[in-house]
Amino acid sequence: MSDWSLVGTLDDIPRLGSRIVRTSQGDIAVFRAADDHIFALMDRCPHKGGPLSQGIVHGHSVTCPLHGWVIDGKSGEAQAPDVGCAPRFPVRMDADGRIFLNLASLIVKAA
């Protein structure tokens, strides 16, 4: 559990919304889907660096507010026809609704 950091609770994030976690690696956006699924991405669109935390959450994806790129929350990949990948972080929630990020495990998939 030492690599996992408590970043808040499920109630801290509105449904279809996000919360920013500031780290030395950069801002991380933690998202909450309508079904309470959570996912965490670097708060930077792979297209032109738009703030994903200000995007529209739908399903388990987020749409960048600048140019409409749709980023999958599970893979971090932009959906076709766009190509790119937002770094993601492992995230988990315990039975009490506390959200933890594994900041030591940045996941970057080559585009």
C-alpha cells in the first residue's frame, strides 16, 4: 500500500465530473463516470495539451474541451480517427469510497 496515495473520496467528485490532483509529475485528473467508475489521466490532452479535467465525461471516456478529442479512461488512447495517448495512473476505491492513486506507476502507451 506504500505506493498508493489517498486523494479524496468518491463524494468529492461530482458524477460526470473530475477533480485535479497536483503532483510533482504534473496535474492528474481523476474522473467519476455516471456509474461511479473512476479513472485517472494526466490532465493534458495528447493533441494540444488541453485540460482534460475541464472536458465532458461520458461513459468511461472524456472529451477534451479544446478540440473534441475523445480519450478512453481505461487505455488513455484517443479514439479514432485521432491518434495519441494520455498517460494514465492506476486508481482504486475502497469500500468506504476513499480514492487512492498509485503515483509510482505512470502508464504511458506508445501511440
